[in-house]
Amino acid sequence: MINKFDDIFDSIYDGSQISLDVLLTALKNAGATQMESVMLLIKNLKMPLREADSLIVNSSVWQGSKEDVFWLRNKFGEYLDGLD
């Protein structure tokens, strides 16, 4: 599946912000998850994890799930805090 997403990356991304927006839309439409999209940005753009994650979570493409992502992360953090 990752190769499919690499092909999408190669065919769309030209270094511009517009192509990045188009890329994220194409990836999501092709079935890529947020994590797969983050991994693709890290791999192909040598982007740090935090930067790639922030770009994906805050993108207009994934805007509809932003609150759910933060809720899940907060709950996970609370769980980890409770392990002490």
C-alpha cells in the first residue's frame, strides 16, 4: 500500500504548498490514514515527526477529525500518567 502512496506523492508533489494540499487530498481519497500520510512526509521530505504530524492534523483535508485526534491523545496521556 505504501508504494501506491509513494506513486501518488511522486506524481503530484512539486515542492509548492498548493501541490502539498492536493497531495494530502489525493492520499486521503486513496485511503491513506493520517499515520500513513505522516510517514510519507517523513520519508519523502525528510520532515521531522512533529512537523509532519502537525501539518497533517492541522490540514484542511483532516480538519474533520482534528478534535478526535486531540481527544484520543489526551486520553492516552491520561492513561500513561495513571501508570505511575
